[in-house]
Amino acid sequence: VTEDVFEFATHEQGDSAVVRLVGELDLAEVAPLKAELDRLCANGLDRLTVDLRELDFLDSTGLHLLMQLRSHCESQELPLTLVPGPPSVQRLFQITGTDDHFTFEPAP
Amino acid sequence: MIAAPAPRWHREVDAEPTVVAELRHGVADFALAHGADQDAVNNMMLAVSEAVTNAIIHAFVGRERGRVGITAEAGEGCVLVRVLDDGRGMTPHPESPGLGLGLTMMASMATRCDIREGPSGVGTEVRLAFDAPGVAGPAFGIGEGDDRFELLVEVERIADQAGWPGEGPDELVALIVPRIADACTLDIVDAAGEPQRLAAHYEGPGGPELAEYLAARRPTREQIELTVASLRSGRPRVLTVDDEMVDAISHDPDEASWLRTMDLAHWVNLPLQVSDQLLGSLGLGLSPARAAPEEQLPFLQAVADRAARGFANTQLISELQRTRQRFERILGALAEAVTVHDERGKVVYANEAAARLLGAASVDEVLAAEPGELAGRFIITREDGSPVVEADLPGRRLLAGEEHPTLLTRSVERSSGRVYWLLTKATQLDDGGRLAVNIIEDVTEEKNAERRQRFLAEAGELLVSSRDYEQTLQHVAALFVPSLADWCALDLVDDAGDLQRVALVHGDPEKKRRADELHERYPPRLGTDQGLAAVLLDGRSLLVPEITDEMLAATARDAEHERLLAELGMRSAMLVALTAHGDRIGVLSLVNSDSQRAFDDSDLAFAEEVARRAALAVDNARRLG
């Protein structure tokens, strides 16, 4: 079953936002998420968190989106935090050597 | 008992973003069903996701979406995946910085990763081999430094290409020798169930001479039986090559010593089969220096299984060709004309009968003709004389989505003036494209017989109904026009011995006026040997199928006469004497002009019959009057 393989939910509180990614993120699902992240970045936040705990699958398409987000946040001096996902997702950051580029913080 | 999962899984889909997940999960399900563990499956999912994403994003830049094909295969401790697209290849693209990441990912997840141009230079093919402990299947040899995987891929490529039975078999045996065997034979099982040699290759003692010999060698009866028996089992079979075996398969001692120079230790017979159908066999001869064949049997059979696909293609194609040829022979033998044309009206098939009917010298001429070209050779009308254009023909109406009832037409061939009555039926051929099949029945004879019968019945009634025979003859003349002739004249000999025109009926009033004028200004001269006078003189009918300009010039008495004759546009004519009790009392003249019809012998016979009846009626009326 390939329907509804991916969903995201945004929780905004004051000047911070948490985006929760659920399911499998790939080429077919990346566009709406990008639009949501662009919207949040333009909102003058002072803290953005992307929660990967419920993410079941991530490939280079999703990783590329997170890399773009990181660059964007850096230029806007907006702190970006990732909540680590399951091992199969975390492994991706390690293989590509991108784990050093992100700030991973377990959920509070 | 649980059925074993299929050793192979294949999907081909439109290259849409949504298929990334579908194909990723398809491979994962396949691998799990074959016993792969979750770690291996995670690797596969990631690499497949990357490969399919690449195919979609990069392969179809600036053009229409194409297709993506994926194949997964289970091997011993491994899974092989091929992703194939029909796009323009994996050219790095400025908008796709993810490509570098994707390639990194594929290379990291797979034990072997190979990206190259697709078959025949179209698209890109990504081959991925994954270690997958717990999976059973043939040993593909995917480890580093093992070229068996490459060989399998090559065999597959040869088998899948269109070169069967052309160069494919030769390429295959040349690939196998010397990489995995010293001798290789490829046999196809013929209709009688016996192997026939298709190709062979050999490298070793004895050299190319022995290779050539092997390729042309006809096996002995014993060897055929041996091979067939081992193939029937459906399993590979290893034979030890010793003196006894060589003697057994040799035609004579010379051949036995000849075969012994090859110095082979083993011969492996591998069945080539697809879905339980035995297509042929692959024979491999191994020198003593090679590893014992028992160890590599699963791999060798994997090679044979791939080669079998090439055979399956060949047999399928030749079966289709046989069916088509048989079909064409049946159509060719039909008396009815059959043509098949496309939406443009271009004829793509015609049988001999159709070629004859269309006035073409051959079927090839019909096929080479442009749409409308052949129809242009005819004047086509309905029975009532109204013109038929190409768009009215049933086949054209059918493909235009209109009603297409069977159509009766009169076709007059412009060049010969021959008249055909044709009944055309059209049906659609569901052949992927839009084609119409026309069955054209030549009903000329039936139609002529029917029309003449009707004519005689009507004329008979007229001839007995009145004693005013001049008026009756005018009615009879009118019956001829336009169905049997374009114009009809009746002249009778009067008491003074002169010809008097009793009737002149013409379909065209303007031309009737000219014909009258001609008759008035240049009345027929009796006592000459031309035209009406000649017929009246000796009573013999005159049939002129085609009136030429030269004939008119020879007949004309002066330039004005010739001009008047030419203006009438006469194409064909018949003059028949009216004879009663041995007396020639007049002449019936029938002429074709505008319709371009040429009179023939059957028309003349019919005109003579009408003239005979008319003459008797006139004679009776005169006697009684």
C-alpha cells in the first residue's frame, strides 16, 4: 500500500515551531513539505525543530531538502534542531557524512 | 506446503514520482519472501529508491515522461536488481544537486553497483547486487573480482536483444568460450523433438578447425538419444568425457580421435526451458584444468536460463511469422478481393484478387500506391448514377466512425472502359492501430444478368403492347439509357429503301442535339462499306470496344464532320442489324461516351437478342398494319 505513506504535522508555539515527519519521505512527498518549511522560515521564528522519530524512510531526496533547510536557517541565523529518527534513518546521515552538519537533540 | 516464491520479479511503470515507493516496496517484499533479513532489505529499499528517483528526475529532462522497468532476482545469498529507463541517460543536471548524494547512497548500499547505457543505447541501466544472507538461488558471484556476475549480465543482454536467431547465438557461444568453458554448443529442439545445432564455439587443442567442425557437426543417433534423455529430465547433466563416451557419440573411429584431441574432462548438458517448455540445450565442454562442474551447476544453469529467454523470443517470433504467412496464404487464395487500409486510406495489405480488380499489375503496385491513387483510376458511381467519392467507401466511413453499410458501386476503369459492379463490405481490424479490412465482391456478372433480364422483360411487354411500332421502338431505345448505354439510336429502312431515324435517346440533351445535327447534316450513305451501311449490307454486327481519333478521322467526310464527331466524345459503340425473316429492316446503334464504359462481347450478344425481338415486333406490326 503506497497511499498516505507520508504525513507531517506542524506545532507552532510562540516563536518556535516543531515539524513532525511521519512515514516515508521520498520524491513523491517532498514538495508539500518544502512549501511548509519555506512558510515557517518566512515567519520570523527564533527556533525550528524537525522531529524524525516517526520517520520510517528517508532517501537522498529528503536529505537534500534538510540540507537546503539547514543552509537557509544558517543564513537567517535561525537555530535548527533535528530530533533523531530510527537507526535506518540515522544511518543515512552517517553514510553521507552529513551528520556533522546538523544539530541532533533528543526530544525533551 | 508453501509454494516457493518466484525467482524473479518484474514491473514496468510510467516514470511518475509516486512509483518510487511502489517499486521500493516491491523489491522489499520480494527480498523478504526469499528470506532476506531486515538490514539487507533496508539497504535495497534505499538503493532502489535512489535509482528510481534518478530515473524519474534525470532521465526525462525536457521530454515526455517515459517508462521505468525494474527486475529483482534471487541468487545464492544475494539479490540482484536492475533498474532500466528509456530516458536520455543519467546526465548530471544543474537542478539536481541530489544526484551526487543518490549515487553515493547506491554505491554504499549495494555490494556491486554498475551504471551504464541501456540496451541498444537507449536510456540508462542501473545494476545493483546486494548481499542477502538467507536467500537461496543460483550462485551469481557478486563478490569483488568475480566476473561471473558480469557474464550473466552479458548473457542476459544478448538474449534480450533482437538478434535472434541472427547473431545472438554466435555471440552467446563466443561469450561463454573461454570464460566458463572450452567448448560450447547451442542446439534448438525442432518440431520432431530433436536437437538441431544453432551455434558452437571452441578454443583449445585443434584450434579453429575443430571449432568449425563442432559448429557443423551432426550428432549421431545415440548422442541425440542421450541428449534428449538428459534434457527431458529438465535438470543439468554432467557427463565424464572418457574413451567410452567419445566412442559412443562418434560416427567413426576417425571422428573419435578427432574429438579426443579436444582433451575435455567434462561435458555439461543444460536444458534451455521457459515455463516448462523445452526449447533447446546448451552444451559446455570443460577441460581438466577447470573446476569440477558439479560445484558450478547452479551458476551454469543460471546462464542457460538467461539464454533460454533469447530462444523464447525467437520461437515466439517465428511462430507469429508462421501464423501470419498462413493467414496471408489463405487470403491470397480467396476469390474475393481483400484489402486492408489505414486511416489515411493507405493500403497495407492486398491479395491477388484485389490487385486484379484494382487494375494493378501486382500486389506490390497496390501497396506502393498513394491513398486515393487507385480509386482515381476509376469512375465510381452508385446504381442510380450518383458519384461516389473516396470518403463514401465503407472502409473510410468505418474509420471515420460513421455508419458503413455494404455498398454497391459501378466502377468504370478509365483506361480500359471495363465496367465492374462491386459489393464492398468493411470491418475493423483490432490490431493496435486503426485498420479497415475490405472484402470486395465482384458482382458484375450477376448484376449484368439481372439488369438484362429486367430489360428484356420490360422490352418484351412494350413490343407486344402497341401496334405503333415507331413509338414502341422509342420506348425500347429509352430502356437502354443510361443503364446499358449512354445513347441509343434506331434506324429503319423505309419503303423507298432509305434509312429513317426512328429513335435517338441520349442522356445528355445538349449532346442529343448535336447527334441530331450530325445525323441531319451527314445522313448515313447506303451502299458504302462503312458504319450503318456496312451492317445493313451484310447483317453482321459491329463491335468497337474503343473508338480512336484515327477511326473518327477515317470515317469523317470532311473537317466539319470530324469536328462534330469529336464533340460527341464517343468512347465505344455497337451496331446491330434488325433482321426479320431474312430481311434486314434496320439498325440498332448503341454508343457509350461520358461513362467511359467499353462494350464487350456479352454486351453485343445482349444487344443482338434485343434487336432480334425488336425486328420481329416491327415485322409483325407492319404485316398486320
